[in-house]
Amino acid sequence: MFYGTDLTNRLMLGTAQYPSPEILRAAISASGAEVITVSLRREGTGGAGFRDILRKSGCRILPNTAGCHSAREAVTTAHMAREVFGTTWIKLEVIGHADTLQPDPFALVEAARILCADGFEVFPYTTEDLILGEKLIEAGCRVLMPWGAPIGSGQGLRNIEGLRTMRAHFRDVPLVIDAGIGAPSQAAQAMEMGFDAILLNTAVAKALDPVAMAEAFARAIAAGKQAHDAGLMPRRDMAQASTPVFGMAELLA
Amino acid sequence: MISVLGSGVAGLCAATALMDAGIAVEVIAPEQAPLPVSHLAGGMLAPFCEGESAPDQIVTRGQASIDWWAAHVEVTRRGTLVVAPPRDTAELDRFAHATRAHRWVTPGDLEPHLEGRFSRGLFFEDEAHLDPKAALATLRDRLMAQGVLFRDGPSKGRTVDCRGISASGKLPDLRGVRGEMLEVYTPEITLSRPVRLLHPRFPCYIVPRGEGQFMIGATMVETTRSGPITARAAMELLSAAYTLHPAFAEAEIVMTGAGLRPSFPDNIPAIHRDGTGFHINGMYRHGFLMAPVLAMEVAGILIQESAHAH
């Protein structure tokens, strides 16, 4: 449950960098995504034509504060997003460094506190740091979005053990892997580990065929979730024959 | 008599193609109208590079525009060079994979001023470029010399509406995609062809205009906000130019510009029928590449219609 909303499809799709709005629309439809994110910092309130196309997708819109470098900027952008899209959902992104696009954890907590107090339902883009996660929850967040790898890098889950620990630590908090996912196998892996959803953009938008890639991701995410729910077998150090040895035909007798 | 509405690249190409086909035209462009956004274009005739994100019909059909332009205005046929900063060379491989009609080169071999700066690049030999302002002026002068009237006021006959974003009242699907650009002057650098610098977040191109003049473009923002270039866009474009060659840091900024690219949802320029008239619109970032192609198509339709009528 993401702030009271249950999602069947656990892919959240970004809407930037597609060859055209028409291809974006087709990608959303092929993926079956129920949530799409959209940026506002650079576009301002003037992108009505593009936003109409997004609205027509029927998806729930999760506006984001991409491109914001301070708590103040992020809060202002969130207010604009609430007005423009009529939603209290906000994907909170406060970037610490324009080059690495690492989240600024200090400004993130500050902005989360202000926005949660103001009635926003905040999806914070964070690292896998446990204390930072706790501070965000203390600030009022009820979803956390740890990164897989730096934005747009396509590196997959760069710190698998750290993410595993985070999953174990925040047992009851919906966790969405946000950023860094480059291949459907990486998304499936995250879902198998028990994460609740995957948010991605570049890997689909910049694929040679974004529509086919969107569908590939949706299937991988569905498979990963199904596998997790079905209960994955534990790893073993030794081979363990799946056919019992006793009772086998003794051919050489 | 056909009334062509608008005197940007789509309008002037339409008027020219119709005159070439022996169809009399007039051009309707209000005196007070703002300068057409095509004056801010890069003027690259780069169908193969555009194939990185554009559908195949742009690549296939756009190729015809190079000969069309060369028959009407001054065109430089020296291809396009594509490079990437060392840490972003993965972008170069992606670009190569997504496009055709290119070969790997050492950039310094083609552009001596880039010697030693990039270890490899992609060369699209069959592409060309032109100077948009000069090209549009040439088309306009040629039409006027042929006796074509440029005037304000209502249209008289059938129309070919090429007014770009101003026609959005008649084309509800049309939206604006903001583009920002700069022109700089530096006598220190010489480039003989457009150079595209790939970057995961802000790809940019630099088009030489000759005599130390360069056009640096262009952002793509989903907004209809007009108004001058933003500081962020200027920083991104200038930092990309600086990455291409540090001497751009000392260049003079001659002008900046921002405009709205008229775009349909599929970002493909298209002809739409409107009663007895036509729209040529949605040029997006393919104005100079696709305007001649669509103009010739409209001229072809009109010739066929008049052949049937006789």
C-alpha cells in the first residue's frame, strides 16, 4: 500500500526523454503502469499540452521535484505540483550534486518534514542509509525510495547487501527502488529481494524501442514479485538431488 | 492563387515548391508578426543523426531535402561529426547503434582544431548544413523576384497554413516544445561542419556559421513558456561548448534566443487537410529537414487535383 493506494502493477514509469509523447503514451500502455512521474522544476506551469497527454493515460500522477538542489526549491516545486496536478503525492528529490545526482540527505529530511506537516504524501528519493530512512519516517514519510544506483547510470543494484539490510530493517514500510535500473533482470532481482515497486525512466525512454522495453520491464517486475510471493528457495552450498536416491531402479543388478 | 500563411521555413518552402510547380501563390505574413522561430534553428540537414530518436520516415524522407535546399540556397555538404566526452563514450556506442550511414573516425583528422581532444567519433558523411537566416532570406528574395506578393490581411483563395504554433487554434493536438540557443563569436576556433556533443543529460550541437560565428543549440523542454533563455540553459549549452573546446570560454556571446517548436504528439511534421486548404505544421526539430519534403508533397497533390479538374 502506497499511502492507502494498492497497486497491481509495480512499475512506476518516468515520462522524460521519450522520442515523442505518442511513444510515451504507447510505452505507458504496453507496461500497464498505474503510476507515472513527471517533472516540473524546469517546465514550470507552462507545459499544459504535455500534461494533458499524461492525464489521458489514466495513470495516477506522481509529480517529482527533479532538478531541485535545496529544500526550499523542492518545497516550492511541490506546492506548484499540488496545484497543477491536484494531488498530494510528491516524489521528493533534493539533489546534492549536479554531476553525481546524489541525494542531499540533510536537505531531504528538512524538505520531507515541511511537506509532510503540510499534508503532502511524500515519496523521498534516498540512499540505502538506515538512519536516514528512520529520520524520513520520523518526518512523516510512509514510503521510502532507495536508489539502486546513480540516476541514469543503468548499473542496477550497486549495493545489494545494503539494500537487503534496508529491506529487513524497514519490514513494514513500502520500499521502491528508484533510479539506476538499466535492465529488466535488475528490476526482477530487486522484486525477488522483496522490494515493493520499481521506478525507472531512462532504460525505457532511451531504448531503441521504448514500447517493447516498457513491456519487458513490466513482465520482469511482475515475475520478480510473483517469485518473491511464492517463496524463493534458499541458496545451498552443496548440490541436493531433486530426485530421491532411494528406490531408484538398479539397472546393473 | 494559393495563399500561403506564414513566412517561416514551412511557409517559404511551401511557396517556393508551389511556384516551382507552376502554381501561383501569395504569402500572408502580418507585418507585426514575431520573427519566425525557424530563424533560431540549427540549419542542420542531418536525417541520419536525427534517426537516433526520430522514426525511420524522417530518416528516409528527410534525405531528399538536402538536394532541394542545394538547388535553392547555399548548402555546405561536409557531413556531421558526433563526439562524446571521454567518460560518456557509452553514449557514442548507443548513438552508433541507433543510427546508420556513419563510420568511426578520429575527430582530429576531420576537424584539426579538435586534434587530441577526442579519441574517436562518428562521421555522417552524407549530411549537410545551411545558415537558416541566409537560406530564408534567399528564398524570400527569390519569391519576390518572381513577383510573389507578401502581404498582410485575409487570405483570398485556398490556403496552405504554415503558421507554426500560431495555428494551434485550428490544430488542437499541436503543442509547443521550448528550445533555447546561443550564438557566439570566436576567431580562435575553426570548424567546417556541425559537431554534436553527446551527453546523457544535455546533448548539444555546434554549427559553424563561418568567420568565427557559431550557433550552439538547443534545449528541449516540454513547456510553452516563452521568454528569454534561462540561465540554466545557457550554462548547459556553454559548458557543452567548453567541453568541445575550452577556447569557447573566451568567445563573445553575440545573441541568445528561445522559441517554441510546433509539435504533434508523435513529433512528426505532417500535412493536415482543412476544408479545401492544407496545414503544414508540427515541424518540431525537423523544420529545415522536412519542410521541403512536405511542401513538395502538397505541390504534388495540387497538381494532381488540377489535372483531374481539366
